[in-house]
Amino acid sequence: MYPEDLIAPMRAELTDVGFQEFRTDEDVVNHLKDHKGTTLVVINSVCGCAAGAARPGVRFALEKSSVKPTHLATAFAGNDVSAVNKFREVVLPYPPSSPAMAFFKDGELVHFIERHHIEGRNAQMIGEHLVEVFEHFCK
């Protein structure tokens, strides 16, 4: 686990724009059970691609898109262990990945972005991709 004071600013990059934190496996299960609407889940991380592309890309998409997910949720890899493990169970057969982004519609996984889709791309590229995802699934 990372010291909470170290990751607090990284958490805040998402919670400050409306993300709900999933800290436990129960948070994940309760949210997806009988879920209606759309949810973007971001598995946050301390790595450089999370800092340079994933978090800023998500913020870009939320600012630019005319349609947005009904719900925004996040869990922090390495700290919110039970939530991240439950999330990884839900997105199988995708392998464990952080950062990662998953888009759910009515409780079903409809789109997944793995770390290797984030690495080597800048925030605008990630954000523009998410805008397309929002426009496709949120209408």
C-alpha cells in the first residue's frame, strides 16, 4: 500500500470532478447489482501513464463531451485492494491492469481500456477516445 498522503492528490484528480470512490469489494458489487444507466470506472495508479494520460484524459473527456456517464467511479490500485480485486473479477477475461478504464451499461461491461492502450498516448488522445465511447453508449 502507498501512504495515503502520497496518493491523496492523485485520488483528488478524479474525485474533484465527481468520481465516487470504491474502497471495498462491496462498493463494486452494490453498484453493479441491478444497475441502470452508464458507469465509467477508472482504476487509478501512481504510475506515469496514469498521471500523464489517464487522469488528465478522463478530465478532458468529461469537459469536452456533450453526453456523460450516469455514474463515475474509481478505485486505487495498491490501496483499495478488495475493490480493485472485485473489479478485476468483473472484467474477466481482461488481465489485471492499472491504470485501466471500464465502461458499463446497465451493469454489463461494454468497453475496456487496458494499460497498454494508455501507455504511449497523450491525455488528449485518451480523452478523445473516451468522448467517442460516451457518445456511443450514453445516448
